Amino acid sequence: MDLEHVRFNMIEQQIRPWDVLDETVLGLLRRVKREEYVPEAYRNMAFMDIEIPLDHGGHGETMLSPKVEARLVQELKLKPGDKVLEVGTGSGYMTALLASLAKHVHSVEIVPELKAAAEQKLAAHGFTNITLEVGDAARGWAAHAPYDAIVLTGSEPLLADAFMAQLKPGGRLIAFVGTAPAMAARRIQLIEPGVQVAQDLFETNVRMLKNAPQAEQFVF
């Protein structure tokens, strides 16, 4: 398989049509080799428009599809001085993309085996501006707040309030909000404390973060 040809097709046929037109992001997708973060058993699927299982202890974790990963990175509008929180390290691929654009990425993974595997891959690729931690960040992660940008790689039926409190003024958050099948990738910018601007970017359906806040169920 000619990997560079397949990578080119992924970018031109999947990612550009999804309104990912930022040349910095597109260049990043060429440099950071997605296949090197995909589990060996699924490596031949690295460039397909699917979510790829991560298969660690039957936890049901997956990699987001390439076009979704790319769109999230573009919409975060990262700057070289930014401090980023990633909720859900997964394979470490998104972490690598974020760290290539930001000053430092704090990434939190609830599954210890996934954190360990991602740590090895990221170290092998020379990243020194990433801190990986094991923990449950579905309701926020105050340890290193405030952040310039926050991204949740799984969905939340009800977005935890703590995340907005952990953003700097001018900071951006992207999260998948809602329940299947009515779920949207939402970008929220904190203008100043108490003042936010939200935009739904696209509809999708991704796995829910473990222990994500749930809307109250009314029983009549």
C-alpha cells in the first residue's frame, strides 16, 4: 500500500469536503502519521471514514473518524502559546495533533491501559509538551486550569458546568453535546465570565464519556 497516496486521498476526499480548509491543519495531517497511532490489528483501516476500535479490556473506546478529528482541531483555532485540556486521550493521535499546535496539552484518560499505550507512542515521536494523566475528567479537570482550549473526545448528554469555569476569557471549548441520535459538535467561546457564544458545528453520533452528566429523568 502506498501510504502517502492513501493519506492524500483521505485529505482530499474526506477531510476537505468537510470544510477543513486551513492549510496549517491540512499540513499537520500530512506530517503526523495517523496509522502509527492505530492499533496494529486495524492499521489497514487507518485512513477509512470510520471510528476505529481501541480494544483495551472491552471498554468500547474508539478513535474518532479522520474528518471529525480534523474539524475539531481546525475549530479550536489553537495558538502557539495555548494551554489545552483534552478529555479522553484514546489512541493519543488527537493529543499529538493538539500538541503540534499548542504550547502544552494536558490529556486525561479514564482507562489506564489506554493512557500507557498513548504515552509510549507519544514519547516515541518525541513529544515533550504533553502531560498524560489517568482520571475521570467528564465533569472537568481543575488541576491545571484555566485553559485556553478544551476538547472533549466523547459526548456528554449534559455538558458539565465546570468546563466553562475552567476556561480563560477568550478560551474555546468543543464538545459533543446531546444524546443519540440528536447530538451536535458544539463550539463555545468564553468572551468574559458569564458571557459565552455557542455554535453547533455539525451533527454526529459518538460514544458517551464514562460518567458524563445526564439530564434528569422525569417520571410521571
